[in-house]
Amino acid sequence: MSLGRIVFSRSPRSERSLLSGWNRNLVNDLSCNGPRQPTTRVMSTCYKHTCSTSKSVVSPLLRSNICGTPSSYQLAAPSLRSFSKGPSSSEEDDWGAEYEALTAQRNKNIIMNPAGQGKNILPGGYVLKKDPKKGGYRKVILEHSLGYFWAIKELATTNKKPILSNNAVIPAAEAEKFPFLGDLVNLKGEAASIPDFFTRNNRSKDASAKCTLVAISYKDFGAQLLPSWIDPFDMAFRKGVNNEADRYEVVRIIINEGRMVKLLSPFITSGTKKNVPESDHANTLLYYGIFAEEFRDILRMHNIYSGYIFLVDGIGRVRWAGSGEGTEEEINSMIGIAKNLTKRLQKQLPQSQNPRIGKRVQ
């Protein structure tokens, strides 16, 4: 066995035992017509025409274990058979095109913390690592390059803020649509999908008619950071004397990923109901699925141990973003931006120079 290469024996039984528990797509790829022959397969591809091999047998694009139609991130994964003799130039060009397409989906207005690792993460959970022998860069699995506890270490280096708060509102011309995520259910058992859930009550389709504070968490630690943003928002807009409270909304989104979360969903839902006020049950959405990496990558939520905050306007565009625990300066800025988003222009009707004269009805 050489580094980055696996040579399978001729025995079908030993192959099946070695492949047990692997991704179904990977097993299908290893199944060839005719008698089985010993093969050598290279798992990784080149980045920018620099050939390399990976230390891992299973790519993170294949380890998601999704059955059915693959996502764009899975389609971007190179075929194992195509690289048995090394990648061709056309295959490198295809991967480059897929990489550019996935990168283009990312929200350009989100500011990554320069002290964190999120700025270096490629779509699909990769990072570039310099090859000391060849002098180029090779694509390496994120956990293999930074370690399995990189996210916890990043919380310390970034003060729990993987992304930095925007200093001002994102201009309407530059604002991007909130990414789609389906198969959500609120604490009342009602199905939902975003961003349609944010704009469900805005019949006028006016961007300034509504402002939604979206709070996203993956772990309990991140969920405990979100009240530092939600509570001041509630006090400023939703509680007390406010004639326009219906124009402001808080939506909590809790992402649960894994193969067993569907079976554990009743227990997760029951525990969440105890921690969320009953008045907010309708606006607390839970996701139970195996894979939501594309949604996470678009909003640059690479570190799942932190909490993330977004301001969304009346037509579902992201106009501000933040993460971690809110400081007084950040909270004041967020509230000011929310007020700015809901500021309607009062149009003055032109006065007619020849007013209509009619008989007054008694």
C-alpha cells in the first residue's frame, strides 16, 4: 500500500468486507462489468492543474451517504474510475468549472473573520495545502489539514465570531437572496421552507414592508449565544408600545444533521419546546436531514459551534449578517439598520391646479 493509493485484492469477499458501510455510490463505482481485477484508484483531484493524492479513502463529497438525487456538491466530486490513471486535462477543467460555480453561489456580502479559518475553506469541505515537493497546492480534506477540533479552536481565536458584522446595511442593488432550504417543520408541526416563510405575510411584495431577524444555530453552544441579539431586537420592535410590531419578526432555525436525527426528532422537538417561549413556537423552524452543506456554505457558516444572525428584508434578501455573541455596538448598529430597512418613503401627492368643483351633498 502506498500513500494515497489503495490496492484491492482479487477476493470478492475481502472487497465486500472492506467496502461495508461505505457510500452506496462508491460501491457502485467499484462494481465493474466482467471478472474482478485488482485495481488501483486515486481518491483526490488536482487543483489548478497540480496533481496530488489524498490521504483519505472517502471524500467528504461522498461520505454524506445520501440516497437519491445528488446535490451540486456531490456532482462536483470527481469520479473514482476517471482518476485510476490520473486526471486528464478535460476532467481538471470540469472540476474547475464546478468549483467556480459553487464559489459563485456564496454570499459576497458576508465578511469572514481574518483570524479564522473560514476564509480558506473551499466548497465541499476542502482547503488548499502547499506541496513542499512539487511546489504547487493540493486540495486536502478540511479535517485532515486543520484537525478534527479546528472549529473549537477557531472560537477562541475569533472570540466566537467566525463572520464579522456588517458596519452598514447591504445596498439593495448588491443584496443577495436568502438561500433555499426545505423540509423544515416548526414546533407546531407545520411544514415550511425558506425564504418563502419570511415573506409569507408580505402581500405587497414591498422590500421595506417587513424586516425579519433570522437566528441560526447547529449546536446548543451556538443557540445560547443568540439571545444576546434576539432580546434587544424584541425590546426595540416587538414588545412595549409599538404600532408597527407586525412589521418585525424573529425566526429561529435549528439545523440537525445526521443519519439518526430523524429517529431522534421527537426528543429534539420536545426539548426545544421547553427552551423556546410558546409564543415563538410557530416561528421556530427545525431541520432534520443528512446533508445541508450547500446551504451552510452559501452563508459561510463553516463553524457549526457558533450562532449566526441575519436581517432579511421584505422580499427575502440578506441585508446584514453577524455571528457569535452580540456586543453593545453591534446591537445598536443592527437595530439602526432594521429601522432603516422598514423606513417607507412618504410620497406627496401633487396638488391639482384646477380643483374639481361640485355641489355639496347635504
